[in-house]
Amino acid sequence: PIGRWINFTLKKNHTSTLQMNQPLIQEPGGGPIERYVPPEPFCVVFVKRSFPILSTQFERVDATHWTLNLSQFVGHGYADIKECCLCVNGANVLDHSTALALYVKGSGRTKENDNNTNNLWEYRGCVTLSEPSNTFNLTWPIDPQTGQFYEDASIGVSLEPLDECVQKDAKISGSKELFAQRVALDLWNFLKSFTSGNETENLVVPKNVFDVWYEKFTSKFRRDPDFLTRNVNVV
């Protein structure tokens, strides 16, 4: 096991892991896991918008948390970044009980609310030893009072127990099911807009009604992919 290998190395060579810039992972509420986080445990790529960004370019909050403020890369245009690929840099970063989780956060003012701030990190997905890379929709938070994006945004990466990430993934899966329901509801409401209110069991609609609805729906979806489920992705 890796832990025994590290202990053996420390005894034989009298070398400190921390001196090697490889801090031990701390389990939440517990002792250290007997393995180390390499100097560059992960990287991210903003799909179609960036080259790989190594974890050394993140601010390291502690042994298991990293944050990256997007203003240094794209300024206020962060909302145009839709997807992020998170990759584990090597097989020695994780074991079968841990995962690297991706989070997003909006912060600062909005155009119509100078006093608003948001300190809530929202989960977007995780990578594991068996799935060491994946691409996630970022779905940036908005100010619920104004419906606008925040002034700044950050992404966060956290080393967490795999079981906790699995539970969060289950909630996201439920939100995807809700998305399908809301698409169907959006179509139903569009169909009803052609009625006079006197119909009983049958609706009379134009022949091209689905084409018209689909064109309207895709146009809005391309402008704002999260318009149906923006408030159901908080985990």
C-alpha cells in the first residue's frame, strides 16, 4: 500500500514529505491519509476558451481546497464559459475512497444590486480514480433578486470522500430528470397558447406548431442553457 511505502521512505531516508512540498491529505474530521498530494494534483480546461490551467495557478486555501477567480482570465465575460474539464494528474492523487469535486461561486455586486454578495459554493461534479477526467456544465449562479449574473465568479476544487460526492451526483441526476419535465411543460404551455379556453379534451393547433415551438425553445436555450433549471442545481 502507498501509505506503508511512504512510512518506509521516511524512516530510511529521513526525508519529510512536507519538505518535499507534498502535504498529507487531511480527512475531514479525522487524521491524515497516509499518502501525499503531488505538487500539481489536477488541471482544468475551460472548453474552447483556455489552455490547460494547472493547480499551481489556483490559490491553495488549505491541503484539500483550491480556488480560482476567473476575473484574472476573462474578466466579467465569465458567463460565456459554459463547460469545464477537470483532470487528475496521475494515479497517485486519489484512491478508491476519495474524489476531486468541482464547485462554482458567483460573488460581488450585480448591475442592479450594489449590496449583494454570494458566498455559496455550488457543486458541479467530480472525478475519481476510475474516471480521472470529465467535462461539467458550469451553470453560473445568478442573483435571485435581479436575475443577473454576479460581478465575479470563481471555481473551486476540493478533495472529498467519494461517498459524499456520490450523494451530490444523485441530486444532480434528479435535476436532469426535472429538466426533462420542464421541457415538456414548456411545450404544453406553448400548445395551450393557441386555445381559446373553451376546449375540453382536444386541442386544435397549427400544423407547424412543433417547428415553431422548437425554434423558440432552441433560440432561448442557446442564449441561456440554464433558463429552465437555474434554481435546481444548488447542491
